[in-house]
Amino acid sequence: MDQLFDQLKGYLNMDTELPFIDFDKYYKEVIAFLDSEWTNLSEEDTMRMIFILDNLKANSEERSKYKGKEAKKFAKIAERTNIWAQAMIKRMKEFGVNDEEIGKRYEAIYESV
């Protein structure tokens, strides 16, 4: 989890756009991690995963608007990351965290990155 989060922080601080091959590789690493570990995530790691997924979703949604061969792939990535993000939000609520608190924690992560 730490590696995925640190990787995202590096990507967010880049001056250039991440090439599709690297974006797709990172996305697949995140999904593979979730497939095997999502039920074991702590409350803090679940929140960090929401941040990761939200960033993947936002970037892939934006890139799906580009004309090119990857547009459809980015649209599918956006759909899948949205589904996972909703599952992580549901998990946070199972931890007893409400929407307002999720928003505050998200902002804190955003500010720290």
C-alpha cells in the first residue's frame, strides 16, 4: 500500500503527463492489490486508497476525452476505478466514518501530497 501511495505522489508531482503504458501499469497494480487485499485494509489505508482511486478516476476521465486509440481504455479505467472508489467509501462507512469526515480526511491527504 505504501509503495502505491508513494508512486502516486510522484506522479502527481510530475511536470509532464504520464504515458499510457505507465498509467495502465500503475492502474493494474492498484487493481491487483485491491483484488487480494481490500478486505484487509485498515481505516487509514482505505482512506489512502480512496485518494489513489479518485486520482486515477479523474485522470482517466479527462484522458478519455482525448482523441486517440487509448480513449476507450481510459473510459474503462474510469468506470472500474469509480466502482472500487464507491466500495472503499462503503468500507469507510462500515468503519463508522460519515461522508463529512471522509471529505475532511481526503482534504488532509490532498494537502499533505
